[in-house]
Amino acid sequence: MTEQLLEVQGLDAHYGRAHILQGVSFSMGSESVAIIGRNGMGKSTLCAAIMGIHPPDVRGSIRFHGEELCGRPSYRIAGAGIGYVPQGRRLFPSLSVDEHLRMIVKRSTVNGVRRWTTKDVYDLFPRLAERKRNGGAQLSGGEQQMLAIGRALLTSPRLLIMDEPSEGLAPAIIESLTETFKQLEQDGLAILLIEQNASLALKLVDYVHVMSKGQVVYSAKPEALWANDEIKSSYLGI
């Protein structure tokens, strides 16, 4: 049995009286996993709960390498080895590409985890090296996504959470993003992909969970989901 890297058990999350996550449970090891579903089903709230960013009122358990994350501040969660690429990229318009990357505090290698450097990021995304003096607001959507991924990689994560990485990107850029995803997998990085684009997600991951109204309603390997017309129609609009 694969050692579990991330274990989410009975997770509930509220924003005020709004009950967004309702008993969400799933786990993953070193494989790539996708959480898919229509917009507004709680996927980004799940990211916020895991990362402790603008946290909703969370109850349940989120364990990473066996250590409980619920209640920890976001900087400690990141320091534990989880990188985060947020929906919408969330870059600083006035900072250059190079300044975005140099501001990340480097984490020493722990238990054989690769330590990423700025040079590594520029090698992965040569376009960023060409645009290193340009501000965040001067980048295209694809370049902004490259920078958001590069920034997360500089924390030297064991697990990378990517929230809607294909949002607003042209098909050619999505194809490039797909190649990056596969390269990171080959490097041994576990990836949790949060994605509304189900057809894209199913091409990339080893296992998939479908979310609807704050609950995980179906879990399977991609090929099993793709063969299930009822689930695709009811929950994904396919």
C-alpha cells in the first residue's frame, strides 16, 4: 500500500452560516490526484482549508505526512512542504519576475526533497528568464501562470496544490502547462490538481475525485470516470 502523503478526514468548512465543505474525505500518496467539479462546488474552499489561507471555520482533520495541519498558520503549512499555486495567480503588479522569485525564503532539503533554485525555475520556464525584468502586470496569462508555479516550486515542496491552473488560458498555453505538469511528475513531485476543466484533468492524473455541493460524490481512476456517462452528465455537464 502506498504511504499516504495527505489525508483529509471528515472536513467541514463554514463561512458564517454558509456550510461549504460537508464531510470531505480523501487521501493521496505520491501519485497525482485531481479534484474536479463545476464552479461553486467548494473546490477552492478546500484549498483554503488545507493551506490555512483566509481560513473558513474548519472542523475535521488534515494530516500531511502524519502531522495535523488544522489550526496551523499558513506559513507553517507551506514550511511543512506544501506548495500552492492559487486560482487567479495572485501576483504583485509592481514586482518584476525576478523579484517575485527572489523574495521566496529558501527551504533546506529535507529527507531527499529537491531544493529548487531561481535558476531551476528559469530552466523550467525559459520565457520567464526572457521577461525577468518585467512586472507582474506586464505578463500574459500564460507567463503569469508560469511565475505562480515557479514561485511555489521555490518553497521546495513535497506536494504541489494547483487551483484552476488552466483558467483563462489559450489552448496552446494549456498544452504547454500540460508538459510542465508531466515533467514535475517525472521529477517525483506529488500534485493535487483542482480543476473545472475535467477533460484536461483526466489526462494528467492517476486518480480523481468529483465534488458537488461541498461533498466528494465519486472517486475513481480517470478511465473509469470517463466511461461513466451518468456521473459525467450529472456532476460535470459532459
